Amino acid sequence: MPYEKSEVDPAPLRRLGDVVVRRRTVPGGTQEQLAHAAGISVYFLRRIERGVGNPSYMTLRRLAAALGTDVATLIAEAEKPDA
């Protein structure tokens, strides 16, 4: 059975970016601090926060750990309608 190409909705990535920004800025953290703690570049973190970067699962794990949470919580927050 051939697979059909599906369109990718960019909204979940934007919501994930919003969650990362919110969790980073509540304690007053900077992009540089979070990027360093997560082991990613500031450039890539900026792309994630804008909703244009598509992080891998391992990057999400590192981001979640640096933010003091887990991947499931980040995803759940991003899936909320008001996120």
C-alpha cells in the first residue's frame, strides 16, 4: 500500500516554541543560557522558539531537561488549545 504525502501543519511547532519561550523567560533565563544548558546553538534555539525549527526527539529531551521538565510535559503544554 503506497503512502500518501501529507501536508505538515506548522501550528504545533509554533505552539511548542511558545511553550519553550514561556518556560525560559519565567525565571528570567536568556536564550544563550538555555542553548548552552541544552547543548544546542543559540541560532537553533531561536528557530525553535519562532516555530520554524523542527527539533529532534533528543534535542527535545535536552531542552526539557534544561527547562526542568520532560518531553511529555512540553508536548502536552504545546497541544493545549490556549498554548
